[in-house]
Amino acid sequence: MESPSASALRRDTLADQVAKLLIQSIFENRLRPGDTLSGELEVASRYGVSRPVAREALRHLAALNMVQLANGKVPVIKPLGGELLAVYYEWALQLEESSFVELHELREGVEGSCAYFAALRRTDEDLDELHALLDRMRAEDDPDAFAGLDTDLHVAIARAAHNRLLLHTLESIRRATRDVVVTGMSLMEAEPDSEPPIVRLRIGHQRIVEPIEAGDAGLARARMDEHLRGAVARYIAAFERHSKS
């Protein structure tokens, strides 16, 4: 007689296979956000599986944030988002301290492009949002609140780039980035530098927004790269001092 664990493993594997077939069906039928997917009974009939297996397969897609499930309603395709990436990045930062530096290296590649395209595509509304955030950063001295505004500004630059994938990437690392900024400011407080971290960051962000407003894409990318490379160098130095203390 089979053990319950072995039986459950096979059922889970079958549900996973059905989930993959459903994903393939979404792609092949070019379904878009708001379109409906087959319900539990139809999925079970189409793939020759039980309703519990079909239900589990649909829940798998819901866990991937691909569909919206509601009692008594057919599944609906959800808009694109970066929720799963957000889970990954937050987990990575919890597991390894070195990920703080690695996150900034990732940001350098992505956010340089965000700044570049923002300079080419920003609207008056985008600039209003960027200036409003800069004003709030100038008036904020609390490190935690400032870190939130810092992150909001970087996401706003991605929004001004008018590229969904870039925006989703920045949104997915929003919480992880905020945690890194908070930790980085705390570590940099101990730096032999007369300029407080918040003051330095205010100036750095102003320097990034200026070429975006001027439409100078090359300079916007260069200043974003400079900003993030400087942060990586300071974090590495701060981590080294912290580990030796």
C-alpha cells in the first residue's frame, strides 16, 4: 500500500503538469489581462483529471499572479506585475549580506536604462512627480521616511521611462531597495565624512533629475550609474569596517 506522502507527491506533480498546460494555452491563445480562462470543471474534463487536481492547478496559476480566482466565477487573467520577483529579491537579501552589494549592481544596469529612457520620454506629469518627491526629500530628515522617498523617486524615474518591464523590475525591488537604503545610511553614518548621508543623497538625486528634465539621455544614464556605483563603493567600505569592528 502506498504511503500518503507518496500519493500526495504524485497528485501535486499532476497538478503542476496541468498548470503548465494552462500556461501554454494562455500563450497560444494570446489571452490578455481581463480575459477569462477555463473554470475548474472544464479544466478537469479537458485534461482528464479530477476536480481537486484541476483546482490545484488553477491555484498554482493564482500563486504565480497570472490569474484572479473568486468563488463561483471563472478565472480571469491578471495584469502584468513584479510580485514574484519581489519575493525572490527580499528572500535573497535575507539569506546573504553580500546581496546588498549585488542588488546595487543589478540596479546599476536596470536604472541606468530607466534614467536614459526617462530623459527621452518623460511627460510634464512625470516631471511634476519627480520634483514633488525631491521637495519632500529636502524636507525629510528621518532616515526611515527618507529611504521610502528615495525608493519612490527611483520607481518614479522608471515610470517616466514608459517601459512596463523596467517599471515592473523596479517595483519588484522596491521593498528590498528601501531596506538596503536604510541599512546603508546607518552604516555610512560611521564614515569619516563631514557630509551626512541624507545630504549626500539629496544632492545625488537632484543631479539625476536635472538631465532627465533637460532631455539629456546620455548624461541621465551617466549620473544614475555614478550614483549607484558610488553607493556600491561606500557600502563595500562600510561592510568592511563593520566586519572588522
